[in-house]
Amino acid sequence: MSGNLVNALTLQVLTGMQLGAVYALIALGLTLIFGTLGVVNFAHGALYLIAAYLAVFISTELGFFAAVFIVPALLFMVGWGLERGLIKSFYSRPHTDQILVTFGLALVTEEGLKWAFGSNNIPFPLPQWGTGIVKLQEYLPFLDGFVAFPKWRLVMILVALTVISLLFVLLKFTRFGLVIRAGMRDSGMLRFLGVNISQRFAVVFGMGALIAGVAGVFGGPITQVSPDVGMHLLVPSFLVVVIGGMGSLGGALLSSLILGMALSFTAEYSAVQQIIVYLVAVIVLLVRPRGLFGKQGVFE
Amino acid sequence: MNTAHAIKESKASAQAFFSMRDVHAYYGESYIVQGVSFEVQESEIVALLGRNGAGKTSTLRAIARAPQPRVTQGEIRLDNTALHTLAPHLAARAGVQLVPEDRRVIPGISVEENLIVAQVAKPLGWNLERIYEHFPRLAERRKQDAATLSGGEQQMLAVARAMARDIKLLLLDEPYEGLAPKIVQEIESIVAQIKTLGITTIIVEQNAIAALKLADKAVILDMGQIVFTGNAQDVLDDRKLRDRYLAI
């Protein structure tokens, strides 16, 4: 393999991982909420949007690191409040009602932001330490010559990996995680065992929003900050969830990586790139109608 | 003894340990439990019998405060706590423990994790050590996914999970259903052990003879209403009664 090809492939893979990282963070929240609460949360893109706007203002006033801590915490509260105040009343209603109310919320948020800040993109300057490029050849000896990758995009990948690992540890190795995993399978039985699972599920909704908050802070500078970004991200993220299998966290991760790669490797052919996400969805769903790791009986 | 205490005492003694009074419940539009009233004394075992669709499982689910059937009228009390106003997790914390018909062991997590999940909310019953002492088969399979257990083992786990909680009233729904005769014997001996512990129990079972041999009292339901309340032995002795309501 020639050096140029290796260089190009490495860049494509990294770009794919970065694109996948943003989708993964949004899809993780979506699938976590769907898997535990059975709610298809079309307002999840709006949560990202709120986070990105908050991040711009907080980082301008208080610095980027303040935004890193404050925005996800605020989003957790927004998510928790949303679940307790509104979504809770929709559990026993059909999925279509849930979609309507969350989609409505998304539209209200989008239009509200448009009304308050206009429809144009608000510049989200990178913090000083995140600007510039990384010379990949210094870290990856198999690369040939000068190969540069934007530093912020690497940060995005690292942030996504960190969030995914933390979530994995929380769900797999803590008692809270065990209760949530058990609740995903049979919340009614947990209630018979004295567990107030609804309270814990509200925390899960908050966590989904918190992850969207992290995505908004770190993804904002990449995806831009404008009212339509939420919806632009929601559709592919939702496809990620469907391709991965409704409610499967592992499936969501794998399919966000697949979609990121598909987008990255078709970047030179813009006509193909525009439809590739849907093409992958069609192919996967033709072969596996429940998605990659979908379980029987979920959303059927 | 002060007066207030004396009044409380006399009130408690007048009330049964567990009671249902004129309970009505619906599954959607279907009127399933039609004014059921009965009492259970502490440490008693009651067999709740009747044909398919008589409302036995619905009665148990109403006691455990399951979202379905919906209780529209009546009172359910356990040890002076009004259950009929409580959410299911609070009913469980008040001491009601349902071992459901389909066992409902939680798949995707291990046998031990199924037991741990039962010990998240207080009050707690047996610890893991004691559970494994009584259910050695579960100790062998502790790391195994609960979904991979055989039917009998799942039933053991469902009962063990109940014992992991501090129980005032155990509700056993069809514990022998779908099990091979040899396994039924095993579960029977576990239930007999529970009896020696003096745990107040209501057992619903298609295999009425097995339930009656175990029980002190019998309550027979027909079309959502109680048609007989009395000693378990009386039902065993009364062929006509059994033919009419139980078809055995």
C-alpha cells in the first residue's frame, strides 16, 4: 500500500470517528431514554440545541471550562424537569402521542431560539488550547510525510470515548446501573420488589439530556450554533438508534461508527454522501428488520 | 398502658391481619373482580381457588397494586396499612410480595443480580448467604443469566427473590404451573418450608388439591365473586362443591 493511501485512509477513519462521535452522543441519550422509558424523544435534538446556545454564552462570559461543567449540569436539570413535568404523563399513551408532544417541544424550542437570537449561526470560538492542528505523523509512525488533523476534532473523539466509557461503567458496575438495566427489561417487576423505578428513570432522562449537553458544548463549534442544527442532527441520530436496534446502547455505538465512516468515505461524492445514511439504514433494516442488536418485542 | 395505646390495641385485635372489603376491579372495560371480601389471619395460608377466568390472578394483582386491574372501589388492608391507596412499590415496602404467574425473573442479568435487585428497597429479608443455603441450585447458577434457567429453577428464583424481602404477605400465583411433576414436588417442599416459617400466604393454583393440602383456609371465586369461604379440609371433603366450582 502506498504511503499516500495509508495517509488518506487514516484521515478518513479519524473523520468518520469524529462524525460518529457527535451522533453517538446524541443517539446514546435517545436510546437510553427509549430503552428505559419507552419514549421516543424527538425533543432530543432540541436539548443539544439548548446546550450549544448555553455553551456559547457561558463560555463567552465565564470561559470554556465553566461551560463544560455548567451546561451538562443545567441540561440534566432540564431533562429531569421535562420528564417529571411533561413526559411522565405520556408513558401510557401511544408512541404517536409521544412523538407529537416531543416533536412539538422541538419546534417550540427551535422557533423560540429563532425569535430570541435570529436564524443565523452564532459564532462559537474554540478555546485557545483547542485550536490548530495535530501532526499525526508524530504519533502514528506508519504515516508517511506531513499528515494534519484539526485538534478540536480529536478532542471531540476523546470526549465521546470518555462519556461512553463512563456510561458503560455506570450501567455495568454500579448498583444504580444494575437497577436501570433490570428496569429496562421489566420495570413492573421492579416495582413489585419495592423499587421506585420511575424516580430512577427520571434520573436516566436527565442523564440522556446531560449527554446531549456534553455533545452541545464540544460539538457546537463543529456543527455550528443555529436554530436548525437540532433537527439536522436528530434525524441521522434517530436513524443511528433504529439501525443499532431500538434501546440497544451497544447497537447505537456501532451504528454511529458505521454511519460516521459511511459519511467520511463518501465525502468526495457529495451526491452519494447525502443519501448514504438512508442507504445504510435501508440495507441494514432489509437484512435485520429489528436493527443490528434489536430485541424481539421492542417497539413492535 | 395508656388509653390511646389500649384503643389502638383493641382496634388491631378487632381487625384481621389482612383484609379485603368489597373490592371491585376492572381490566379496561371488563369487570373482573366484583365485590370481593375476605380475611386472612397472621401466619395463615389461604388457597384462592376457582376456574380459569374466575378472577384469582386479578385479585392477587389488585392486592399487589399492579396497574392492571384497576381497583375502583373497596378497601385492602394489611397489618393496619391501607394498601388500596398505595403505588405498587409502596405496597411492596409495606410487606406485600407477589410471586407472579409467569415468574418474571429478569432476563439479561444473572441469578445473583436478580436477588440483589430485590434488596435495593427496604425492608430486607434473607441475605444472599441464607438464600443460597435454602436454594443450593441457585448458588450453583449464581453467575448464570436468569433467562437460561429451566422453568423449575426460574420458579425457585422467583420464590427466593421474594424471600430476599421482608414479607408480611406472600402472594403465590400458580407456583406449579407448567412444571414437570418431579419439579412440582421440589417447589412443593420449598412452599412447605415457607409454611413452617409462619409467613402469611395466599396461594392461587390450578392444581387445587395440592394447594388445599398446604392451606389452612380456602376461598373459592366464581365469575369475580366469592362463593365459598371456609376450611381447606372442608373443600377436600366436599366433592359436590369441588365439582361445581373447581371441576376436579
